Amino acid sequence: KIMGVIDDKSLACTYAALLLHDDGQDLTAANIEKVLKAAKVEVEGFWPCMYERALSACDVADLLKGASSVSVAPAGGAAAAAPAAGGGGAPAAAAKAPEPEPE
């Protein structure tokens, strides 16, 4: 259950940082703590400080743009994508079954 607690605290700080960013506020530990307090979420003091230090070195808007532009490769790779994209090829269900060998 330890990982769940860590994930919850991290998620709470992430949401607080996103709220502050969306509102145009500075991403400081004090502001993150204010948001968490208003939401009645308790975290250890190092969490807001850690988020302030991590986010001060980057542009949150660029992070959000980058996260929304990630593309996911199809499960079968490019070969599986070709028939789906009209690239020809027979569907797997229509493939000819191998002939049984004579005994």
C-alpha cells in the first residue's frame, strides 16, 4: 500500500500545480500547499518543495503540449497498420490454411 500512498500524494501535488498553472499563479511550494490545504489534502512538507524545484526548471505549458502530442504505435507495428490504412494485403482470417501432409 506504500506505493498507493506515494501515488496519491504525488497526484495531489500534480493537480495542485496544474490548477496554479491554469490560474496563472507562480508554482511555489507555498502556493501548492495553499491549494492542498483548501482541498483538505495532507502531504509531507517535502512534496510541495519537490514539485516547486522540479517545475521551476521547465515550462509547464511546453510539458502539457508535449504530453498531448505523444502518438502511440499500433500493436502490430507498421506491418499491421498497412492493411488497416488501406495498404492492401489479405486479412489474417482469409489467409490460406496450410495443406495437411499426405501420410
